[in-house]
Amino acid sequence: MAQVQSPEQFLGYKIGTRYTPHWKVVSYFQHVAANAPKTVKLQQYGQTNEGRPLMVAFISSEENMSNLEAIRVNNLRLANLSKDRAAPNENAPAIVWMSYNVHGNETSSSEAALMTVYALVDPSNTKTKEWLKNTVVVMDPCINPDGRDRYVNWFNSVVGVNANPRMDTREHRDPWPGGRTNHYNFDLNRDWAWQTQVESQQRLKLYNQWMPQIHVDYHEQGINEPYYFAPAAEPFHEVITQWQRDFQTTIGKNHAKYFDANGWLYFTKLRFDLFYPSYGDTYPTYNGAIGMTYEQGGGPAGGATALTEEGDTLTLLDRATHHFTTGLSTVEISSINANKLITEFRKFFNKGVSSGFGEYKTYVIKNNAKDADRIAALTQLLDKNGIEYGTAASAGKGYNYFTGKDESFNVANGDLVISAFQPRSAMVQVLFEPKSKLSDSATYDITAWSLPYAYGLQAFASKDRINTSAYQKPAQVNNSSVDAYAYVIKWESVQSAKVVGDLLEKGIKLRYTEVPFEVGGQKFDRGSIIIMKTSNQSFGAQLWKLVADAANAANIKTYPISTGFVDAGGDLGSDLVSPFKFKNVVLLTGEGVNGNAAGEIWHFFDKQLEYPVSLVYANDISRINWQQTDVIIIPDGNYRFLSDKASADQLKDWISKGGKVIAMEGAATAFARLDWGLKSKKTDEAASKDPYDPLRSFENRERDFVRNMTPGSIYKVELDNTHPLAFGYPNYYFTLKMDDNIFDFFNNTGWNVGVIKKEGQLAGFVGYKLKDRLKDGLLFGAQNIGRGSVVYITDDIMFRNFWENGKLMLCNAVFFN
């Protein structure tokens, strides 16, 4: 133990005097593990998109470390998650998991992690030795290494010999997209449940093999904010137990003891609630732990030193020291209460198995023929989260997610059935309940996310228990290559678009049908893709093998047909069948662009669709090679070029010659100001004017704001699925509404593809002053300009890449004429 160096000895500088790049953070943890092998174990659990290692350190007493695997297995038994179902030992150590630096430019916590791990192994620290007798500490020193290094490398390139505390200097303004997000501009703190990102997927696999009793997520907020720690703010989701609420207060009081002694400012019970399920505090909470966010003032603008509004200087050392203090305080209070933590953890999961959380005891997802890929995607998400599911053949009554009414239904063999009677029952309720109950409308994030809506699936929630049998996942598609007049691929999901994109990249010519047709006893809907031998003779005998291989890789069935003479619809040589061409796609990024919005699209093209997309800075749009561009996607953001007449006219000229623009969210609003045809819906202020509206309470100034907003609610959109933008959909779509943007219907100048009519709200909170506005308006539309077009998608159909049902619409917007 004497060989373990302090961070200052190892690094050659004192923590807080400069930023430590990720590789040095890794090196220090490796040093500690190598020199304290009996009390520390280092495990790499994955790597980032840019190849940096992801790792955790396990720290405990020698006795606990020698039985580490037995402790892990026993902990799963406590949660009823072990396959062997043996009786657990309830006299077990508590597991405390601490996650640092999820937001890359909230940098002080990784510095604090270096201080904390040393304090836990320092032989002269008798307090930590005592705590580790009945706790196992798991430390992830940096959840987001790519974002951290983006920030740290930038900061080190602009700082002088001495850091400057003036807030107007460049070292306090990291450039777009900032270090907050990962490689693909994703906020990893919103990805715990959805696991769309490689960092989350690898981390949660390990996390769910351990299931800690305590989880801490380290953050930073504005430099003028005091430190925040538990207890959290309302709303608490109703599945959170009284014990979980009470222990948040117990932990907070322990932290307060140390902060009071040092004269440090802090606050609790404000702003940071426990509701949205995909945070680093809520996800652990819904999985039986005490999940908490700790927020230190400082990042991202804090730099190495910052001058606050009160004239104080906030240093990186200050910030790291505060996180270090709450870290040790967390381990201490967990050790003091280890027995109670284990007992209540056990009760939480026993309740799930014996009685289930929530009023609904069974969730039924109907297995309609066109929904196979969506259901497959849903089962993948359930598997990632360890949620059990099965199937059944019976009848029942329950809440119809589409109609909002209680109705009778039949459960057919092959339908997906999720029971509330299982270990992760709380998580089932949170993810599937049609409408979550809000104890307070002032929330930190969206208020609706129910998975049947997010995946666009027909579903029922029943208050009755339906017994399930094992669910048999469909067998992998195995297309063979037989000679045929043509092959048809049904356009029903992103997987259909993926195989089609693959074929286009290979140079195979495709066509699509604008109307349904029938041939050889098979029905094919609008948008179905047709591959004809006639157009692809250069591929010879290899054509159908290439088609079969691409379809098999995407698990999509192909349909050989022997004639172009159809039984109903348009013959394959008619003008009802059009060419389906390869599209050169440009995505605007850079200054002014919402980095998260651009990242959603970039990640989707790169990782899911596997189709090429060119990223171009929005400020360089005048330099685009227009001849090599077919589609320009303009994500949410503020675009200077749209306010410049010459630049806007240049874009319009390109569109009129055959180009296509897909304007999304705020970009669509900007187009509405161009007077090209789209117009924002105006509010009848006279009719809605309340003479007493100005009489507001100062105390409730933040809460009054929510009267005019919707922090993420779900609306039913009526679709014209005869339009290519809605191919592959039923005549409805569930949208996540996060703003008040709604537009007038096109009047002979465009196509009203997706509209909200009266009574469109299905779930989530909408301010009472906004309700009347969000009806009778356009959300998704298209208009022709010369030989080209503009597609308007005014909501975030890609939201954090977990809103699965919106992805096909983006494919439609890109590929169809």
C-alpha cells in the first residue's frame, strides 16, 4: 500500500491547477490498481466511438475483494434477478456506484475522482478503511471520455500561463458543439433507459450485472449556483418508495454537516426532480437504488478559474473539492446504513415479484403484420433493460392507447405481453404506463414517453394479471435468390430503408409504387420497392444474390414476382411506378445548429441506416457543391443564411432546379418567416385574453411559466398516408410535442401530410394556455418549388434516437420524390 502515490505525486501537479486529460486519469487508476491489488480491481467494460477506454474501479476491504464475484451474485439474488434463485444473504455489503463526468465539459468531477480513489486506498485514512468493511465502491472516473477530451484539449490550447477569471475571455466559451456531448453530439445523461449510444450500452450491461444500492451522478451547473445535492425536487414518480425518499434526506443531511463546517453554500429540493426515466439518478432509482444527482457550480463556462457575480473567484480546485467531499460523505452514510439499504433493496424487488408496481398489471402489444420490425426493436430495448416479457392466448379488458378508452381485447399467440409481476416491475410501470401522474408540473424534462407511443404500436394496459408463456422471437429471414421478373420489398420500417440504401449504394436501380397493387396473391402497399431485371442487366446472374444478401443482412423478406401484369393497382411499367434513386445527402452542422438535433440525424445515418451523409457547416452553405447534392437536411437551429436574402434566394434557386430541403423543428419556423408558403398559426389573442392575467405572484414566477409550455407531451397526428412522406404508416402518428409550434394548413400551395385536430393530446403535461393553440394545425407537410420541394417536419421525430416511430418518416423525406 505504501507504494500508492497521491494524485499530485503521480501527475506532477496539484489537482485543480490544470486539467487532467483522460489518458492520465486512466493511468492514475491503473497505478492505484497495480499497487493496491488486494483492495482495488480495475475493469475495462468497453470503449468509446473514438477508441478511448471505458472502465470502472472496484474498491473495498481485502475480505470483500476476495469475495467480489460472490457479492455480485448475491446482490442479484437480493433483487430476484439471479438465475439460480438461491436464497440471498441479507448480511451483505452495500454497493455504492459513483459515475463521474457524464457531460464532458463539466470537468471537475473526474479530477475529484482522482482525489476520491486515493482517499479510499490511503493507508493513513482510517475512516475509509472502516467504511469499506461493509461497502463495495464502484467508481467510473469518466463516463464520457470523448467529450471530456474535446473540452480539455481545447481548453489547454487557449489558456495562457495563468488562467483568466474574466468571463468575457475565450477560455470560458468552448466552441461548437462543446464538450458536453459524446462523439455523436448525444447527451449521455438522457440515454440510460434508451441506450442508443455505445457508451450507454456497454455501461448499462455492467451496471445491470451489479445493481447497486446507491448511485451518484456528478454534474456541474452555472458558475453562480451553489452546490446541489439530495433530496431531489418534486415531481417524484409515484413508484419511488417512501424509503427512497427518506434516505435522500438522510444523505443530504450528512452532506450538509460537512458543507456547514466549511461555510460552503448549497441547496436541496429545487430544480432537479425524479421523473424522466433515462437520467443517471432516475434510472437507478427505478431499479431499486437511491439515485442522486450532485451539481457543482462551474461547468462548462468555469474554465480553471472564474469570477462570479458576487465577485468571488471559483477555482477548479474548489469545484473538485466539493465533489470529493460529497463522494466520501456518500460512502460514509451508506456504510452507516448498509444493513437498512440491503433490507429495503430486497423489499423493493420482492414487491415487484409478489404484487407488481402500479395500477396496470399487464401491458399487451399487438403483433400486427406491419409492426414486426418495431416489435423486434422494442424487444431489443427490453432485453437491454432486463425486462421480462412473454406471450399469451386469452382475452382481456384494458386501456386502449389509441382511443384513450377502456375496451375489450383479444390476446393472440405472438402478441407481446409484459407483466408487472417481475423484478423490474417499477421500470415496467414507468416505461409503459399510458399517463404518468405528475405531482408538480414544473419538471426538468419531458413528461411523456410511453413506449407504445414511441414505437407506434397498438397496445392495451390492463388492470388484470394475464399469465404468459415464453415468447418466441421470429426466425431470421432467409431469402434465396431465384430467377424472377422482379423482386418486391415492402416499405414498412427502417430495416426496409436500410436494405434499400444498401442496394442503391451498390448501383442497383430501383423503382417504387405510388399506389397499392396486388400480384400473385400478394398485396403490396404504397412505397413498396421494386427491383427489376430489365433495369439491372449489367449485374447479370449476380443481381438476385446481391438482393438476397442485402435483405438477409437486414432481416427483410423479399417477394419474387413472375410478371409485371398486376391483378390490381398499377402495372409495373405504368406511370404509377417511379424511379427510386440514390440521394446525395447533406446535413448542416456547426455554429447556430442545435448539436443534439444534428447528432440524432448523424448517428441515425451512420449507425442505424448505414447510409452516407455529408456534414457541412451551416455558415459554409454558399460553398456547397450544389451539383453533387440532392437533399439538404436542416436540423433545429438558428440559421443566419435564412435571414440573408441573397443566400435564401440561392437556396431557393437550387430547390427549383430539383433540390430538396428537409426543414426540421426550428428550421421549419425560420422557413415560415420567408414567405415561401408555410405560415405559423396565429393565436386569437382577443378571444383568449384574461384581464387578470398580469396579476401574478412573484413567488410563483417560475411555475407561472409552464402555463404557456409543454415540456414533452404526446399528441395524435392524423396522417395522409397516400403522400410519400407518410408511406409505411397507418393513418396516424404519435408525436412528441415540446414547443408551441404549429402551422396553418396549406391552401393549394402544399400538402398537409400530418395535422393535429381537436382533442389530439394523449399524454403528458400541456399548459392550460397552450391547449387551445395546439389543435387544427399542420405539423408535417410538403410543398413543391419548381422541380424541387421543401419538406417540413416541425417536431423532433428523432428525439434522442429512442423515438423509434419517427425514423421511417425521415427516410421517407430523404428517399421519396
